[in-house]
Amino acid sequence: MNSNKAFYDKKIHSINYFSLFVKLESFISTDTKKILKSEIIDKHFFNLCNYKKFQKKQEIEIIQNFQEHLKNRERRKDIIKKYKFLRDNLDSIIEVAKGNKIKNYVKVFFEEDIGKYKEESNIYYSLKIFNDINYCEFINEETFGLSNSNMGLNSKKPYLEHKTKFNTAPFLIEQNDALILKIFFDWLKLQSYKDEENKPIDRYLDDSFFMQKHSSNDEAEILDFDYIPIREDELKETILVKNYLWLKEGKALIQDYKINKLSQFEAIVDDIFYNHQLINNYYGEVWEKLDNSFANFIYITRDAMVSYFRKYDEKGFYNVVRKYGLKLVVEHIKKDRLLKAGKALNLRLSLLKFKGEKIMNIKQVQGKITEKLIKSNYDELNTEEFFYLCGQIAKYLISQSEAFEKKGDMLEPFLRSNNVKKLKNNIEIEYFKYKHKISINFLKFNNAMSLVMAYSGEEKLNENLDTFLIGSLSENIFYMKNDEIKGE
């Protein structure tokens, strides 16, 4: 039970005189503030006699409906009888609990007809089943109030109020409906919400109603729900992921592969785009140990991912691929995950190709550039050739570093270049660092530097970032033999 809904004192969690629920620590704690004093139990049962502690206007109106029951003399005698039994036997009950190694609640039930339990509990629920009794309305002798299930409206959280309404509650439900909702949320609370791998568990009720929940303060909370008319793990069309960049894992060239199932696709996106940080962060606060920039990517993009992988709506997913795919590639580079950055770029190119979009013909661009370099052809580069060649040069210069490890973040100065002039300047700075290692007879590279420095365009790097990244991460022409490069 939510301790904010306690009948009298927060240490006592039972709501009728036929039972007593108290945590064992409330009897044996060494902290005197946590000890349940006998007078609290006295007042708890005293208030169960007449409910006089409830003095708000709405509470008094509700209690009026139960006056005949509350004034029944036999009922009051029964309350006193059960209270005295608990008072006289509480110590022995605690010892039995300790002897049976009870670590949480001590729960005492009196043997009574279930109808009596329901009758007594109904008084409590009439008062406490709603989120805040101040919002209650009495219509045609029925009580309507604000649901307490999945609702956080109170004086400290007034964000859901409808300020222009006479009753500012966002909606009201009848008391019986509120009881049914409570039963449902009590059941939901007991359902697991993460699997053995700590991933969220989705529920599809009747094969069409999607729901995702978690637990908060020992209460179930529905984070997301939707109606899903069709569920199908098999993709309508197979997605081919090609190794456009000729990446190698170890010494072996990474093979092209096919994606046939949505669950397979989700796992690939989680791994390659998000470095296994997407599925675990679909809901709630993103893991605090992630840096802010990556956490923000997850916050911005995860709704589209959930819509596709859990609700079968792909529209937002491909918008994310177009708008944020390169940023996720850069995130890998900053974290020195160059191979994963290359895989992410391959995946992005493959997905754009799958949706019928035109992507860069890398082989053709390499062929045209190489032909200019080996023939000392100084015709000006076009925009695509320039940014691709800049990426190739940047990666080659970094490879000349004598550092034990060539960190991915060494590309960052180039990625921060906001225009052609700054990019050329950063390339020149790196060139002077390592020019002693580059032979004067290395015609291909020296011609490349000349072509790049002669380029007169004024484009922005962020508008050509995909081309620069392809140049940085694809097979480097300065390590390839000329006859290996064939334009298509």
C-alpha cells in the first residue's frame, strides 16, 4: 500500500480492524523514531470505530453514507475485542515472526467472513481510492474523483491541472471504476518489467494492446501504451547491409549481411548505432554514467525507436537515421570506437539505399580522385571529391603519429572545422607535424595536398559531413596500390 494512503499512521498499512500489517522493523528497530508506539495502535483502532479523523467537507459527505454501519454497537464491541487481543498478544506474535525469520511484514488476519472484510474496506476505499479527495464531485448520489492509478497530480505537482475548468482535475472516474483500476494496478505491480538481461519487458494484451510499465515507490506505473493492429516480426523486405567502406575486422574484410526480422534489426541498431545503450534506456532516466551528449541523443531519438521496434511504425525511425545517424557516427569517433563508427556509417548508407535514396558512389569517387593524383591533373576538385579527399588525408596524417595508440578523438579538430578555410588550415597544421615522415617522392599524397589547398569553395563542413566521414573511415587510397582502385 502507498504509505501516503495510510489510514492513520504510516507505520500501519492495514485498512480495517480485521487485520494488522506492520513491518517487523517497526517493533525491533534500534532507532527510537522508527519504533511503533502502543498509543499509535490504540488511536488506529479508535479511529476505525467512527472515522472522526476525516474532517474535510468531501470526507464528511462520504462518511455520511456509512453512518448506520459505523454506529452499530455490535461492530464497536467487535473492534474492542480484536484490539484487546492484539494488545495482549502482540509480543508473542512478534516472537513467532522472528522465529520464522520474517524479514519484512508482520501480517495478522482475524478469521471472518470475506463479506465483512469487503464491507469494512469499502469505507476506506470510498475515502482513499482517489488521488486527492479535494477533487471529488457527488453526482446523482455517486462519488466521482481523480484516479490514483498512474496519476501524480497533487499540490507539489500541479502540472496536469486544467486551469480553466471549474474542477481543475484532468478527468474524473466513478468510485467502482477506481476500485477496478486499483485491482488492475495491484496485479500489474507483481509483473516483472525487466528480463534477465535487465531489458524492458513489453506486454501485448490480446495480441494488440501494447504496454510498458515499471515500478516506482512500490507502485506500478504505465510508461507507454498503444493499440497495435498488426504484429509481425518478419520484415516485408530484406535489408541488405553492405560494407561500403571496405572495413576489416582484424585482417578479414567484413562481409555484407541481410536483416530479415525486426527483432534482429533492433539488436543491430542497439549495438551499432547506440553501443548497446538504447534498449536499456527506452524509458525513464537515461543511465547517469553516459556523457551528456550521448544521453541527449538517446532522449531525442528513443521514442522513434520504440515506435518502430515495439509498435511497428517505421516513419520516425528513418527520420532519425537521416537526421541523427551521422551524429551517432561522430559519437563513436569521439569515444575511440573507430570500427563501430565505420559499421554505423555502413549501416546508415545501407538504410538510405534501402529507402531508395541516392548515396555516394565511393568506388567511382576514389577512381576519379586517384586518376587526378597519379596523372598530376590539377583540375579543381568538385565539392564531393574535396570533402572525401580531406577525410582521406586527415586519416592518413593521423596514422603517421608515433603515439602507441591512434585515438579516434584525433579526428576531432577536423570535425570542429566549420568551413573549408578552417578545415584546410587544420589539415595544414597536421601536415607540418608529420611532413618529415612523408617522402618527397610520394606523388599521390603530395598531389592530394596541392589539390586540397588549391580548392576555392566556401561550403560548410556540417553540410558535407557524410562525405568527410566516408573519406575518414573508408579504405585509404594512400595505402592502396593504384591498380586496386577502380572507379565504377
